Amino acid sequence: MSAETLGRTTRLELDDQALREWEAVVLDAGPDGIVLDRSAFYPGGGGQPPDHGVLLWQGVQTRIAGVRKGDDLVLIPAEGDPLPPAGIVVRGAVENERRTALMRTHSGLHLLCGVVFRDYGCLVTGGNMEPLSARMDFDLREVPPGFKQAVEDACNAEVDADRRIDTRTLPRAEAFEIPDIIRTATNLVPPEVQDVRIVDIVGLDTQADGGTHVGSTKQIGRITVAKVENKGRGFRRLRIKIAE
Ligand SMILES: [Zn+2]
């Protein structure tokens, strides 16, 4: 287990993706935001939007409407909510419904990426997600007949296969010996990053990734390929939906 930190904050959500509640000390609180010593709020990144949630302290609730990554991990309070004073202990809670939906969606995108690479050999060029809906862009010259349905069926076969989704952290040199990592992330991981977090849909897709994921493909749920859009020379955008 690595204790990942951002500025003065220990990030709890990367080692324990199921964690939704914890205690923390307020290091700073002001109009710019709140900094805790420990946080499980996913700050956003890799296409996964930040968490929402609350801080509870002395009978008061501070709603957290977003997170900003800077020198510190800064929690953005909802407008008008009271701020906890620095030095006190608060109880943090991540909004479960949104986070769990984002974890399922993020894992669903990795599954899609693995299926399209395995079956069509094409690389991802971009992507984005909201809870239970997402898009992913691929470099695919020709769209074969029946592509949309074939991708959807292959994705759901992988959901049914209930593959394990593992996360681990490797030293940079070791991580980049995994051939799949080079295809997806060599140019995305900044040179100063020494430890690379790996998300592995075992037997299907291995990527360097800093997001939060469900523990197995069955937990993603049914995947629908809603649309295949042609955005010009080899640029195909797939829109997917994840079942409620
Ligand atoms: Zn990812």
C-alpha cells in the first residue's frame, strides 16, 4: 500500500476505493476552500469528475461541491455553507451514489478500451465521463458492418465474465515494461512521476490510471453502445450508457 499524498493531504481513496466516511483534521479553511490532513474525495482527473459530499463537525454540515488540485487538495464548499475552523476534527463523507456510478462508468470505459483494442486493434485518442454515461474516441479508419452491436455484445460478454479489476503501484521503470502501458500512457505520465498506479482488468486491459474503479467487471453492469459518431478521418466517437 502506498500512502499517496497531494500537498499536505493523504489521499485515502486510491488505496481504499470502497471508503466513503473517515475522520480528518482541518488544516486550512477559507473562502478559497478547505484543506484536510486526510481525504477520500477524488479530486478529478483521467476523465473522472471530482466527488461531491459533506463534512460534518459540531452538529454543522458543510457540503462539498467539488475539489481542486493545486499545491494542496482543496475542497470547494457549497456557496454560503459555514466553514469548519482550522484545527478541529471533522467527519468526511463522499456522496456514495455519484462516486459508485463514476467508478462503474470509469471501469466500463477501460473495459470498452480493452475490447476495441483486442478486437479491432485501435487506440484511444480521448474520452470523458459523467455518472453512467461516457464517450471514448478511437483511431479507427473503417467501421466494419455491425460494429456497434458487436462492440456492445463483446463488452457485455466481458461484464458477464466477471473479470477481477486490480489496482497496484509500480516503480516507473517496471510499469513501462508492460507493453500495454506503453500503448496507452507513456506520454501521459509526467517524467517526475516515480510511482505509476496500474489498473488491470485481469486478462483484458492494463493501463496506467489514477482513477477509482469497481472490483470486478460484473459490478459495472450492463453496457449499451448508444452511438458511433464519425468525427472525420479515422476519428470515431463511441457513446456508452451504463445500466442504472
Ligand atoms: Zn481511466
